Amino acid sequence: MRADIAQHAIIKRLVLSLSFNLALLGYLATFQPDAWWWRSGDYLNRPDLMVRIAQYFQFIGLAYFLVKLTWFAHARAQLNKAGQNPVPRLALQILAIVIYATLLVAGLSFVFDVPLETFWAASGLLTLVVGLALRGLVSDLFSGIGLSLDQSIQPGDWLEFNRRGSSEKTVACFLYYRWRLSCLVDTDGIATLIPNGEFAQLAVVNLTRPTEVTWHKALVELDSDVDHERVTSILQNAASKAVSDRVINASPSPLVRLSGLENGAVTFMISFTLAPGKSPTTPIHQILQNSLKFLKMAGISVTRVAHHSNEVSSVEQVLLAPIEERAAEARADKMAVLPFFFFLSREELVTMSKTTKICKIAQGTPIIKVGEPGDSMFLVTEGSFQVFIEEINGEQKVVATIWPGEFFGEMSLFTGAPRSATIISASHSVVLEISKPTVARLFDYNPSFAKIIADTIDGRVAANAANMNEANGAPIEAEQRPSILSALKAFFKLTFS
């Protein structure tokens, strides 16, 4: 659409310049029939200044017509060859100057009988004086010509470079070259103008080619004693969560690898891609946030341990503690993220965790199936799971992904309700299983806990229903649902009122 508008504007100028030339020809043919156009002859000796001016303006009009004809041909070629590299605007502007200069000099020679040798000698001397006075401007001009002819950088390409005298990298989108300046715009939408002479000397990385993505990285530093393969899998899962949230590109896939080992600490690098020009600040924050959460759920601390510290008594006490007690402490840390047990003290969580268990689930294994009975819930500590529901045509559809720190199966645990969906491990995963006997011990200790848990589940059910209505475009209304407390009391055979 914009190209069509530009063509119409050029056509108007073509018609205008052609009409101007025809008007001059009509004037000369009518009032000076022996001096029409620029034909030489005896009339040159006549001191008729108006005739000569009219003849000279014909050269100017012809130059204007040829320039607009060139731009029109270029616009037509671009429409017929969409997607091909365009001729640089600066090259067309240089051609326009050549056309104007040639016809203006020709007009001086033919109309005013000025010898070309005299003109070129005077113009050469003037060019030398101007060139010495404006060395920087001339350098920018010829650098711009060279950059325009080079097809390595095209409008719309994202570039990375260091400005002269600055150690910080600049990332900007290239727009076009002008006579003296290269025009770019940075990620904040602020225009950047660089002299062509300076820009031609910069070491530039074209982020748009050969692929239209840019690579970025997030670093995580851990103690060197960690299981490297396990940590790599956890961090890869954190990056997959960022892909699922559409924070980073799914293709090329994010990569996790060891990038350094120093002073008893190992550094893992998570490499990912974004569209050129997109700021990596938010994606890096999201990936690191996922990494911290997933590592915590797996029981891996991101705080580096100083191996040469003199204060080792607390470490020795932990190492000397019974293995089962340390395992219960670790499971209690994981259970602390569940909203159903927020009211429990640390000691109560540890006591409760002793009857829970850690389960490893192979990739592709169903951990629960729709319609099956159940009396336990699962907290994901490593890996991920996909939630499937069965559609009317009998096919299974993925409706959600469950990540570390999230849980499922709570309705079966507290009410004995059959499973409402099929959940399959999307990768080699680890879960913490909390079964009915574990919760039963809690209610034996204090039956009133049942009401707190029931209220928590009621709140979650209401919030989920509201989110579903909002997603489906339905009005959000408070639904009348029977409290889960009665089902919970019946399942655990509680008798309090």
C-alpha cells in the first residue's frame, strides 16, 4: 500500500516535469522559432537573455524528469521483485546528483557557450579546497557510499557493536544510511545516529543473520559436589518451563552445560534464544526464578559452601545425624510449600513427613489414571507431568503441565474421590507421595485441622472455577457448592461437630 502511494507521487512529479518542458518548448516555438530547444546557431550571438534562460531551464526540467523516472523504475522493480535486497537509497541519490550535474554542465556549454575545460578546471580546484576543509564530511560521504553498496547489512537487521571509547555493547536495529549518518534504533526505541566514517570502522555482529534469533545466557553457581547430570536435568526443566510460558523461544531449544569450575564452585550456563532486539532481562529473571524453585524442591542449595571455612561444627553435626532423620527433614522442607499444611509447625511437619515417601517415575509412565480410586496426593520435586483429559471423540488432550513445586491428587487424598484426569510423566521425574495414613495421623493428633484443610480446598476449588469461567468468557459468579468438610469427615471417619 505504501509502495503504491509512493509510485503515484512519483508519477505526478513525472507529469509535472514533462508538462514544464513542453510549456518551455511551446514558448520557444511560438516566440523564438529559430531558437527552440538548445539548437546552436546565429541566435547565440543575440543578447536575448530570456531565450537563454528558457533554454537552460529545459536542461533543469529534463534532469528533474530523468531523476523521477529513475525513482519510478526503482519502485516498479521493487514491487515485481518482492523480498529481494533493495537498491540502497544513497545509491539512487548519488545517481540523481550525477544526472543533475551532467545536464547542468551540458546546459552551460550548449546555451551559454561555456568551455567544458574551463568549467572542470574551476570545479576541480573548488573540490580540492572544499575537500580539505571538510575532510570529515567527505570521509562520511564516501564511507556511506561504500556501506550502501555492501549487502551485508540490510534495513531491519539487528546489530551488536561497541561504540568508540565505550566498553558496553550496543544492540540496535539498522534503519538506513544517509549522506553523513547511519541511522539505527535501540531496544528502547531511541534513535542512534553514527557518522558513516565511524560506523564503517566498527566491528559489527549481525544478530539477524543467518538466523533471526539472538542467543543469551543465564548462569547458576553451585557447589562442585552436586550431581552434575542431575542438576543439568533440573536446569533443563527450568528452561522448558520458560518455553512453556512463552518467555523464550522453543526453537532452537535451550541448552544447559557446564561452563566453569573455580574455587570449589561449578557454574552451569543456560543458553536460550529470543527474537532480535527483545530484552533478555525478563527471560533471565524467569529462568533463574524457575531454577531456584526447582533446585530447592530437589533439595539442592544454590548457596555456595566455602570449603576452607574454619566453622565446620554445624556441618559435622548434620553429617553425623541419622540418615532417616535427615531424609525426613528434607521431605518436611518440600511439604512446607503445600497450602494445606501452612498451619503446622516445623516439628509437626517433620513428624508428618516420616510417613511420606519419595517416588521416581520414568518418562512416559502414567502416575494416575482417570476414574481410578485413590487416597494419596503427589508433590512434584523434579521433572514434569502432563495432564490429559478424554474428549467426546475418545482422544486424549493435554490440558496442563505440572512443574516442580506444584501438586495434584489432593481431592483423592482428602475425600477418596476417584481420579479426575490421567497424569503422565513428561520426563524422568521425582515426586513426594503423601498418603491417607499420613493425614490420618495428623487428624488423630488434632481433628480440628480438618476444618482448616477443608476451607483451604474450598478456596482453591472456587478460584479454579472462577478462572475457568473467565477463560471461557462466562460471567464470574459465586457457585453454590457443598463444602468438602462433610466428604473429608466421612472419608477419615471423623466425628467432631
